[in-house]
Amino acid sequence: MDMPQRVSIRYKDASFNLNEIRLRTFKLGLQIWEEQTKPRKTELYEFIFSCLKQVERQDRFMFSLLFIELTDMIRNSRLERGTKEVIIKTAFREFACALTDFEDAVK
């Protein structure tokens, strides 16, 4: 499934296109183990939640694809196995929380 190239969002007074969203997601995903004690308060959560509010409904699937890419990137990194698992679990928890909170707010 191809990602929509027309997607762009604003976050903290900066514009992000799809590639910039991807890079920021990856960067925040790799930083996340430092923040794992603060669920739903991480920059990754805030960024994804902000993205979801600005992206059209039919394009929201791309965030699932971004997290699949993020998982592959982390899995292929030189980090220790335990660290990889923590980063992946925490990143997906934050993604799930942002998605759930967004859907609850829409209802």
C-alpha cells in the first residue's frame, strides 16, 4: 500500500511533509526509551496525536505503516535486544494511546 504523498501537517509552528513526518517519527521513536516512565506524555504521543487531528481519515492508515517501518529500523539496528524490545513496545503503546485518545475525542 502506497503512502499518500499529499499529506502535510503543522506541529509546534513548523510544517511537515510525509518524509519529514517519517523522520520525526523515527527520531522520536529512538528517543523514547528515555521517556518510558511517562506514558502518554512523550513527544512521540503529542506528535502522533497532532498528526492525526490534521490528516484526512482515508490517509490515517499511513501511521500504521510508519510504525511498521520504525519497527524494522529498530530491529535492524545495533542496539541490544532488550533495548530494541523496550523501544518497540513503548513506541507502539504511545501510538495506540494517541490513536485511542484521538478516536475517543472524535466520538
